[in-house]
Amino acid sequence: MAVNLQIPSESEIFPVAGIEIGVTEAGIRKANRRDLTVFRLAEGTSVAGVFTRNRFCAAPVQICQAHLAAGGPISALVINTGNANAGTGEEGLKKAQDTCAALGKLLGVPAAQILPFSTGVILEPLPLDRLVAGLPGAIADLAADHWSSAAHGIMTTDTLPKISSAKVQIDGKTVTFTGISKGAGMIRPNMATMLSFLATDAGIAQPLLRRLAVEIADASFNRITVDGDTSTNDSFIIAATGKSGVNVNSESDAAYAAVRAALTAAALELATKIVRDAEGATKFMTIRVEEAGTTEEALKVAYAVAHSPLVKTAFFASDPNLGRILAAIGYAGIDDLDVSNIRLWLDDVLVAKDGGRNPDYQEADGQRVMKQAEISVRIALGRGQVADTVYTCDFSHEYVTINADYRS
């Protein structure tokens, strides 16, 4: 059950000039579902990506990294669901390469201009014959307004599609930012099977786009967690077609700040929608740590709280057993932490201060907050001026059920 996840209407999803999308049924794992998606990119489109740091990274991730590192143009993306093509060794690498070659042949471009992506079950061979047989259908379906179809097509255990779309006025011109993401479990990106594709018709120089992709991922997808598991397939791609006439070549350009802000806002929306639709989630939680000495300290504490099964199950039960949060703060790994300086709030309710329970705190106030679908946990460490935020969810019975039955 997704937590307050808003799906834009078709009229609110704006095509990006220079991007065409086709979706079809290939029968990768299950019949009668659209599980193969192709993005065709206009000539001159800049593309950059950020990928999983899992050492068991999937074959398509390795091929994407190699093709982007080569520095040539990228003409298309191909995404299959139902099979992750991860843990598949040399055979998996060859199948990812053969996927690129097959699509490249159909589009009349070299295989090195194709980026492949896969999501689904790990350690199973990719049914390449079905994937290749489905490519003509995806190409025949290419159209500029198929973002919604693509958002549905890349889903696995997601219950709802994740789409962000906006038009922004920059330098007197209209610039479009549209993207999709998928992911509901195995989510703790470190740059799940988390995939996200974000496009704009702004023009962004390739070296600058590479830096932006890392910065934006760090401010969005690297600030979410569902269960603490980093997938083998995490991938975040930004494509900039330049069709709007607004071009950014360096950070000193007048349009840079507006373009960066719009891309970051879109990525954060897509990232938090993953948490809102997390497997079995009933609560969306914002964990904000303030007064940290460093960003590393802030994130250590935020993730300790966000990953704690005891904290997450307490939130599911709406049980203000808030000593679990203090325990997580205490084991976060800050060896010289002075707990007498820590303050803890649930929304506007001050729960703890001076090393213990706030004398004015009433459990009824805590329970009132815990019953909400969206909850803010705010922690002040009293060590400095740095703040950071992580987004997470609760653990329900349904999370266990979904993951116990995932392959069936």
C-alpha cells in the first residue's frame, strides 16, 4: 500500500523533445505484461549515469559503464524487467552485449551507442531470445508521449508507477524535465533494484553532466533506504537533448543554477516515491539529523535510525517505543558522542533532551504522531552546524510476505 504517492495525470506528463519511448511484451519472465522498454535519443543528446557500488554488479551495469566511459554518443537505452542478468558471469556479459548489438542493428547504430538495463530475479540466465524477439515491437511503439507506459513497464514489485514531470521557465524559454523510476525492495542505493531515467530538453555539456549526475544522485537516491540492501543493478541516468535552446556548458552559465535545481527536484521526487511505494510500507518517515559535526556523522545517525528493524516495526505498530531511536543513535558509530547534548523530536513533540526523556513528554503525544502516515524524526546532536536528511519507511508483515514469495 503506497503512502501518499501522487501519480500525475497524462496531461501533467510532458514529453521531452528528442526522446522517444516504446514499450512491448517480450515474455521475459511472465506472459501478458509489458516488460521491454526502449528509449531512442536524438542525435547530440548528452548522457551520464551513476551506478551501484555493489561488487556483484550486474552484467548490464558493467556494459553501461564501459559504453559511457568510451566517450562516444549514446543513441538508445533498453530496459527489461523480470530478470536482473546479475550473478550470471561471462554468459551474462555476452547476453548484455548481444542485446546492444541487436538493438543497434535495428536502429542502425553501433552497439557501443546502446545502454542496457535489467531488473528482476538475480542468478538466473537472461532469456536473450525472447528479449531480442521483442525489440521490433518496442521500436514500432516509439513515441514521445509514452512516459507513463515506460513507468509501468519497468516495474517489478512496485504497486504504482513513479513519474515526475515539470516545465520551468529559464532564460525566457520553456525547459522540460521528465523522469521515471522503479524500486520497492532491496533499496539502499550507494552511488532494490533501483532504476531511474531522467531527461531534459536543456543542453548540458557532457563533462558537466557527469558531475551533475553524481551530485544529484547523492542528494536524492543516495538519501533513501527501504531495507538497507544495495542492489546489484542500481542505475540512475540523466539525458539532456538540448532541444529547448537553453544550453549549459559550465557552472558559471546563467542557466546553470536553475537547470541543476530542476534536475535535483525531479530526482528527489522520484527517489522519495520509491520509499512511498516500498514493499509493504504503511508509513513514510523523514529522518533529519541536525547539529552534526560533519555530513558523515549526520548520515551515520540517520541511517542507524532508518535501518533499525526495531525502530521500523515500532512505527508500523504506531507504538511510541522511542527508546529504540535513542539506542540506534548510540550505536551509530560516533565514539565521542555526548548523549547529554542530544534532543529528539517526533514532528513537533520534544521526546528527549539532556540525556533522557523530556519531563514534559506525554506518551499520548508520541502516539498521536506515530499514527500518522507521514512522520518526521528530528535529531539534534549538539556537535556542530551540519544537517542532512534520509527518507525511509516502516516494516510491515507484508514486507516479509512479498520477499518470501518473490520468485513464486
